Amino acid sequence: MLAAAPPALPHTTDDTTLLIAVLLSIAAIVLLITRLKLHPFLALTLGSGLLAAVAGAPFDKLTSSFATGFGATVSGVGLLIGLGAMLGKLLADSGGANIIADTVLARSGRRALPWAMALIAAVLGLPLFFEVGVVLLVPIVLLVARRGNIPLLRIGIPALAGLSVLHGLVPPHPGPLVAVDALKADLGITLALGLLIAVPTLVIAGPLFARVAERWVGPLELPAETTPAEAERPERTPRFGAVLATILLPVALMLGKALVDVVIDDPKATLQRIFDFVGSPLIALLAATLLGMLTLGRAAGFDKARISRTVEKSLAPIAGIVFIVGAGGGFKQTLIDVGVGNAVSVWSSKWHISALLLGWLIAVLIRLATGSATVATITAAGIVAPLAVGMSSTHAALLVLAIGAGSLFFSHVNDAGFWLVKEYFGMTVGQTVKSWSVMETVISVVAIALILPLSLII
């Protein structure tokens, strides 16, 4: 259970002062991250203190909301991020990712390869963080481009799109998880709707846009081929069916819970109680991680000690992510407690702007300023959280997806992902903007274009 929020901090009732407090705090966070290169955790912490101070909170209460929000977010989301990292590391080290890729590619013709790469990226993107997915997929993309004499971007863009769409729209990735928590949305419904939006978005931003990007950028020279060290290879590889079942298990359990909740709708029913338990995010990811130790680790010839080391090594790289997410939760709680959320509710009603569009726009602005999709999602979710009160479960889920879509808008030079893609694909800054940055914008715009009309139907 998440910790209860503290009583709202005393603050001025002047909405203008609240607006100034929000703008100053966000500007401070942006400057600290982009100009002073301060870690986002520290920037969000200082920004929260500035927000509370400008909003008129007593000096001895400046950090109370931040600490409560940090603890609540880490306790609710940190465990899931940790389990997802463990599963992703097992998938990578066991060779399971290569098995998925090799199997799909072996059954694809030349014309179908862009679609196959999008499918591979989407499947692998379910349990993997974006950066890990890029590291795993780029060698496969380069290998396929060489063997098939295919332009690099024709298959590279679909692979990147698959990873990015899943990263922004589908739990259990950190951004969507935090937004689900902040908006009190149903995770199963968010997951189902996220997959529904993700499929057409991936088709447009992946294989279809790849043709356009290929013409804009022109031919790219393939980087020199590298061969992984023998010591990094597992003794044997797991089976394709076992790998796929392990990856899809948490998705199936969470979707099953959402379906049973809709069909049965009786909290006392035994079947619904069972699915409520096994379909909860913590249990679903825990089950997949434990299963992965057998279907991935043991199947790759890992002994108990190596499985333990693999799981242990998975946690160190995510420490920064957990702290950023926690600090975002603290900033979100401070926004709520000083009264910013209520003010946003009033402003949105005066402006007659859709909550979904407002959430998307706020996420877009923060993404452009900070370069971080996770920071954009966390901050936007905190600002619009009061608008989700009283929403139906489907509309709350769509608000989560709208914010996630906005957080992907136009990645540029202040985003680490921009430089990661640039270096791996050997592109110039201009070529990266024409391909990667525009692809991210296409994902964001297509997703919100699908979300808004869908909100009128369901």
C-alpha cells in the first residue's frame, strides 16, 4: 500500500502566485539539468523545495511533502522497476533476446524485415528499459543490414520505434508506472489500452516512416563489425517458446485481471480474487522473474551462483532511475499539497481544454526542456492528477497514455537517447534529427491523435 499523503501545506490562495511557483520550479529543474548538468534527482529535489517556498509553505514544512511523495512512489514503483530489471538482465545474458530475434528473422523475407524488426523490438521492449533494448538490438540491426544488403534506417527505425513506443505507453516501464500511480489508474486497463494504441502507432512511426527517413537522410555507412567475446556467450541457449512465454507472462496476468474484473465484477467471487492477486503488477513481475531463472538462466547453463550474480548485477544500473522516479514522486506530491493541482483544475475548466490534451501538452513542454521522458511523465502526471479524480477507469488510463505520448515528443540534443542513437548508427547531428527526432515526434502525435477520439467512444 502507498503511504498516505500528509495534510496539504499551508499556502496562498492567489492562483497567480501558484502559477509563478510552478513556472519557477520547473525552470529551475530545467536549468539545473541542462545548464549545470546536475543529476535529475538533485534537480527535482531542489525544485520541490523552491516550489514549496514560493507557494508560501512554512520553512519547517518545505520537505515534508517531498519526503512523503518520494517514499510512496519508491515503495509502489521501485519494486516493479527492480523486478523488470532482473527479468531484462536474465533475458540479455542468457541469449534469450538473440533467440527471439534469430527466430523471427529466419522466417521473414527481405520485404518483411522492417516489420519483423518492429515486432522483435516490441516483444523485447516489454521487459527491457529503452537503453538496454538499444544495446541488445543494434548489433542485430547491423547484422541484418549487412547480410541482406538493406539500408540501415529501413530496419533501424522500426526497431527504435518498437522500443520507444513501449517505453512511453506500456507498463511496466517507469514512466507509465509512475503515471498510473499518480492518477490512480487501473494498471490492467492502462496496459490493454496502451497495447491498443501502441500497435497502429508503431506501424506508422516504424516501417512506414522508415521509408521517409531513409530518403531524408540518405545512405549510411555501416559501422565496423564487432564480435562479442566468447566469455560473454552462454553455454547453450533457451528455447524460443520458453523465452516468449516468460516475457509475455506478466502481460497475460495483468490483462487477465483486467478482463476478469470487467466480466465478473464481484470482489467476493473466488475467481476474481485469484486474478486480483496473480494479476497485480508485483506478483505478475515476480512470477515472471522467478520463471525466468529457470527458462532463461538454467536453460542457458547458468548455475545457481551465476543466476544470483546476474540478478545482483541488474540492480546497480537502475539505482539512478529509482531515485529519479522517487524524486519525481516527491515533486508531484509537493505540487498537490501546495494546491497547484486544484488550481490547474480551475484553469482547465475556464480554458475548456480536454484533460487529455492538457496532460499531453504539459508533458511535451517538459520533454522539450529537460530531454527526459521519465521526468516529463512524472511532472505532468503530478500537475494534472486532480483532473483524474472522478474519471472513469478507462479515461484515467487514457490520461496516463496521453501524458506518456507527450513525453516522447521530439527528442533532441538534451536527451541521452539522442546521442545513444547517433553514435550507434554513425549519424551526424542533422541526420539524427531527421530520423530519430522526427520519429519520436511522429510517435507522440499519432498516439495522441488516436487517444483523443478513442476517449469519445469508450
